[in-house]
Amino acid sequence: MTVLTQMRAALADNPQLEHAFRALSPGDRSILHALLDTEAAEASTVVGSANARLWTLLETTGIMKRNERPELTKVAPGIEILSYTLTDRGYRALPVLMSLIDSSGN
């Protein structure tokens, strides 16, 4: 199965992927592009943010992996930080997924 076929299936199986991607601000999207441009990059976000919602969904597809970073879990009362990296699969699949969503125009 090709990456394109896999990403089409992921979107069909979980419409929340497209919804979560479309909810991102341009700044949120720029983080995804920065991750793709940087080998072994790590990104952090706050629980409940648009990035957190998308990245959690991307983890279910094998595109991203949540990092266990206990030092980041509680930076201040009521604020929880999540850390993610792209998987090897993610470096191939994320550009395809973003292109599919951008080209659907919904």
C-alpha cells in the first residue's frame, strides 16, 4: 500500500484529521513545516490546543510520536505541555496528508 493510499484511508477512517488540520492557524501549520525541515526535531504544545488535538490524531496514524518528557509535564499550575516528534513514516506521510487536505478545498 502506498503512502498516498494510506493517507486517503486515514482521512476516510477518521474525518477528525481533516477538521483538526483545518483548525490550525498559519503559525500552527508552520510548526509542521519546521518539523519536516529538521531531522529528529521535537515540538511542544499545550494540552487542549489546536496542535495538541491534531498531533494526538497524527499519533494514531503513526505520523507522530509523543515523547515522555516528565520535566515538561507541569511547567506551571494548570498548564501541561506535550512533546512530539515526527516518526520516520511521518516524514513521508505528513506532506502527503497535508497535500490531500489542502487540495480537497472543503
